[in-house]
Amino acid sequence: MAYALQQLINGISLGMIYGLIAVGYTMVYGIIGMINFAHGDIFMVGAFIALIAILSLMSSDLMGGPAAILLVLAISMAFTALYGWTVERIAYRPLRGSFRLAPLISAIGMSIVLQNFVQVSQGARVKPLEPQLRGGVELMRDGDFVVQLSYMQILIIVSTLAVLAVFTWLVTQTALGRAMRACEQDRRMASLLGINTDRTISLAFVIGAALAAVAGTLYLLRYGIADFFMGFIVGVKAFTAAVLGGIGSLPGAVLGGLLIGLIETFWSAYFSVQYKDVAAFSILALTLVFLPTGLLGRQEIEKV
Amino acid sequence: MSAALQPAAGTEILEVKSLSMRFGGLLAVDGVDFQVQRGSITALIGPNGAGKTTVFNCITGFYRPTAGQIRLRRADGSVAALQTLKDHRIARAGVARTFQNIRLFAGMTVLENLLIAQHIKLQKATGFGIGAMLGLSGYRAAEAEAIDRAAEWLRAIGLLDRADDIAGGLPYGAQRRLEIARAMCTMPALLCLDEPAAGLNPRESDDLAKLLVSIRDGTATASPPTSVLLIEHDMGIVMRISDHVVVLDHGRKIAEGPPDQVRNDRHVIAAYLGEDEEG
């Protein structure tokens, strides 16, 4: 029981990170109907920028405390957003109106470019980072087993909820969010009503990258490692989460992320750690076969 | 009703000059000239395949014409060359349009549909979203103003009580009216309607005719009088509300003038009844 509770906590905090990334996949898919396969690498870039920020803060003895972590988050979001914008501008926008597979192939290329860029500029070794946030709250004690909600997990849960709250407000309540939803439904019509759709699409990439930066920063702080290849497996899992939740659905992405996080954690806890990725990707296959629209996705009805 | 406004000379809002559009080997529009007078309802009619929608698509930026000029003369005297502008620039220049098939944002609410049409203004007022993020008062004021304008139009089309319903769930006739209201919320100088009466029952057509006249005269809401260009197959409506009718056939203009004159034009009759005569 205590063990299961601990796994639940671990699963939720991992799932929230997946959810943050999945939102980026699903948002871009919703607006321009492409899977941005470079999104996982944007997450990796976010982790690296956070690492650089942390190390420079440490070298000037400023690291420590929540203010510093907030600063790191802000730096990572700002720079990663710039990467997101650039990727869209140079690799996807010129291909708009081209055949459907073109931006997809370009995205895979962009993913390789980002990985190699980081590998060359930062080195191929795994970068360790000592824990920045130690300790936690003891929730329950069962014999020797202590159920702990670490401060790190609290940080993940609180900051994810805060970021998602701002994001939800942005999409549902503001003019910008309305424009994004309009582009999602009928881009040409939105354009004819005066909306600059190119800019709206750019903003979707910027926002998606900023969310991925939060995920990257939290992932780095939680697991204490970063390497140029980390975006691949995490990215594909977040993609799985987006598909499970129903690609195109924002609440679905968060729900899917939580489910994937929980499934992966419980699988590792009760079955086999080695096969945790297999478990996660089996979900992808099963979803695609039995529930192609995902949990919260809507049926696409083609008008004739 | 059609005689309400006889436009004075030299007050055209839209000038289409030797407009041609070629699709591969097909010359869909062949050197068409016409003008839309400020404060008028101008109808573009013609048999199927005459090139009406193509002309429309050129004016509203859907197609880039092969040759010719399309000039929009705004109230402040400035002129926009529409054939050179991209979609969202055309809307900003002051042209709004609807389509033959309904293109509302079906998954969004009625009110949201009208707010999107005011995005340009809102975005400027909000400092491109940054102001909104900080909850600045300017943003709130702009949003409140946008909602007021939307409410005015909803009252004008009789949908005020459905403001928060999903647009896709409205009856067909209401969706048609909502599309016109949405186009008007962009505050255009020229409103272009592609077969607005298609699929409407006689009562709804009647309401539509009244709505269009009130848009022309600026009595629908507090917004200023707006010139209207429409394509329409329902001759009842065309003859009743148009100030000026332009007739196309096989991509060329075969007649134009007041409705009564056009109705009796032998080229027009020939085109519609299919006599073997070319004008």
C-alpha cells in the first residue's frame, strides 16, 4: 500500500513532465496538422540551457533557493522559445503549402540537426548535475518503508500546474488563444478575417517550446543528467501521451502524459524496469489500433 | 427599396479594371471591368460557370489574378491595390467576405466567432498579447468594446440569446446570418457575399434582404453604412435590393445597370435562356 502510494507520487510527477511536452506536440498538430518530431529535441535544448544557467549561477555563487530556480526556468523558457521560433521559421514555414510529408521529413531533419548541434557544441558525454533540491515531506511510514513526497516532486507538480493554468487561460480567454483556436479550425478563414496566421503559428511554436523548456528544466533537476540524445525517448513518450489523450486535444495531452507516467512507473515498480519503454510504446500501438482518436480526441468527419 | 440610394458619380469604392484570370488553358475571367459605388448594393449575376466566384476570389485575395487591377478606395481617400495583397492584408485593407458554403468556426461559440473578426483591433490594443498577459486595463477596455460590438450585431441578426452556444449547432439560416455579422465585425469598407441566400427559405431570404439593406444604410447597428457586393442566384432578392447589377457570362461582362434595365436586356435574357447569341 505504502509502496503503491509512493509509485503513484512518482508516476504523477513524471507524467506531468510528459504532459508538458505532449501539449507542444498536440498544439502544433492542431494548428498545422503536422507532427513536430523535433519537439523532443527542443525539450533537450531546454534542459541544456537550464544546465548552463545553473552552472553559471553556481559559479557566481547565486544558485540555491526557489528564486534561483525560478530564474533558471525563466532563462530556459526564453532561450528555448527562441529555438522553437527559429525551427519553425527556417524548417517548416518555407514548406507550408508543400505536400503533406514535406514538413514531417523536415522535422526529422531538424531533430538530427539539433542533436548534432548540441553534441558538437556541448560534447557527447552525459552531463551530471548534483541535486539542487534535497529532502522532502514524509507522508507515511510502513515499517522500514517511508513514503516521501520530495521537495523536487512538489516543485514539479506545483510549477507544472502553474504553467498549465497560465497556458489554459491564454488559450481559452485571450484574443491570442482565440486566434489560435480559429486557425486550428479554418486557417484560411481566419486569415480572411485579418488574423496573421503565420504569426499565430509562430506563437504556437514559441509557447510549445517554452512549455518544453519547463519540462526540460524540471527533468534535469529531478534526474540530474542531460545529454544530447535525451530528447528522443522522452519526446517519443510525450508523443505517445498526446496520441493517447487524443492528438489535437490540449486537456487530452495532459491526461495522456499523466497516464503514460503512471503506466511507466507502475510497470517498473511491479514488473520490470528494463521493459518500461516497451510498456509505454505498447500503449501507443494499442491506442492507434483500438482508439485512433484517443481518449479525448474528436472524430474527424470529412464533409462531402 | 432599390432606388433608395442613387450613387453620385465618382464615388466608387471598388474599381475592377480589365481583370483576367486564367487556369491553365481556361480563361475563366476575360477582361472584366466594373465598379462598386460607395453606399450601394451591387450584385454580380450570371449563369453557372460565368466566372462570378472567380471574380470574387480575385477581389478577396483567394486567387491572384492573371492580369488587371482591383482598387479599393477607402473613406479616407487612400487606395489599396487588392491584387497585390495577401489574405490577412486584404481583410485589414477593408474587405470582408463570406463563402457559398458556411465557414464559421463551428467548434467555437457564437460570440467567439464575432470576437475573432475583431482580432486586429484587439491585438493592437493589447500590445500583441503581452498586455493581456499582464491584465492591463487597456486590454479589458478593448475586449469590452469588442464584446459590445458583437452584441450589437447579435441583436441585429436576432441571435443575442444564443451568444454562448456553439456556432455549429445553430440552424442553417442563423449560421448564414452569423457569417454576415462576423464579416461585418471586421468593420469592412466593402462586404462581399457569395450567394448569401442559398438554401434559405422564403422567410429567411426576406430577413436577409432586410439585413443587407440595413447594412448598406448603416441602420443595422451603430457601424457606418457599408457597401455590399454580392453574387446571388435568387433573382427575387437581386432585383429587390440591388442598386446596380453586373452580368457576367463566359467570363465576360455582358451587361450592367440598374436592375430594371438589366432585367430587360436582350443579352442577359439570351444568356439565361440559352439562345444562341453572343454579346
